[in-house]
Amino acid sequence: MDSREELSQSSDLLDTPSSPTQSLLSNLSLTDDSTPDQNITTSLRVIGDVVDAIDSPVTLNIIYNNEIFTAGGEFLPSQVVSQPRVEVGGHLGTFYTLVIVNPDAPSPRNPSLKEYMHWLVTDIPGNSEASLGQEVVPYESPQPSIGIHRMVFVLLQQRGQQTVYPPGWRQNFNTRDFAEVYDLTPVAAVYFNCRREGDLGGSKLSPKSVG
């Protein structure tokens, strides 16, 4: 059996986002050390499903347990139990909203709960960390039951401070609609894959340790 046949037979483990517009690929913001290949991978799996084009990108670094992940890498649920440290770029005097969503809940083949919101932080000052913002929806660690789930971090620029309010639900959240209601501009997006503990297959994350 060749690799294509194996891939077909294990399709339940694969995330299956809808096809994005190829012309948007160059507009996605990742971490500073992302490669062009990672830019393409992340664009294909995020743009079109969660956000549209990003015209004025801002740096977004996600750090779990002192390990900064590479866009499109993989974490197991046991590695992301606690909320990450999130570093944002941008400018002083500008405020940002960070949201984490899962567009593959409860399964990539039947994402009836998409987008499931895992965290929402508002009023993050530019060139700082999410810990300096207002956590309006507490962090909920991912617990996928089947397949590979994308955990998508989206950074949105606010028009001012204290202008964004939380929704009353986590499931069937819609990042685009949320951004439209509060006049937010997407400035960065990055994701990692997460699968159930013990599931086999897929590439492993090679994190970079940070101080």
C-alpha cells in the first residue's frame, strides 16, 4: 500500500478545511521565524475558514511551557492544558483582541460546532503580552475526540479601548461576524494541530525553547 492509499484510508484523522482563495496566501501573518512553506501551509488551512486576507500584519508569537511553536505544528492536549503566553507586536496606544477558535469541532468531517471558542482576551496593548489585556472568556484547553483539529489564534485590531464585549456562548462562534460587529481588523493568524492522546500519524512539532 502506497502513502496515498494510507492517507485515504485514514481520512478521519485529517482536517478538511474548505478551499481558500489562492491569491490570499501572501497576506497571512505568522511568527517572526516562519518559513515561506509554513506561510503557504497556514494560509491554506486558515484563510477561508476563519479569516479573510490580512493586509497590515502584526507579529504574533504563541508560547506554551516556554516553547514557541511553529505555525502548522502539533501539540497534544496534555501539552496545552494551561493557557499560553502570547506576545503581540503592533504599536503603543493601539489595542488588540485575541481569540482562539476550533473550526473542526466536534470532528473535521462534521464540524457542527464550528467555530468553538477556546479563549477571548480584549484590550491587549500593542507591543506587549495578552496577560496585560482583559480575559473576557476563560481559556479552555482543547480536548479533540476524533481527527486532527486546528486551533486557530486570530489577533484583531480594535478601534479603541473597551470597545469589545464577549458573546454569551462558545460554540458556533463566528470570527468574521464578531469582527464585523465590533469593527475589528484581522492583523495576524496562526494555528497548530491537536489530536487525541494516543492517536498515531501526522508530523510532530519541533518547538523552539525560549527564555
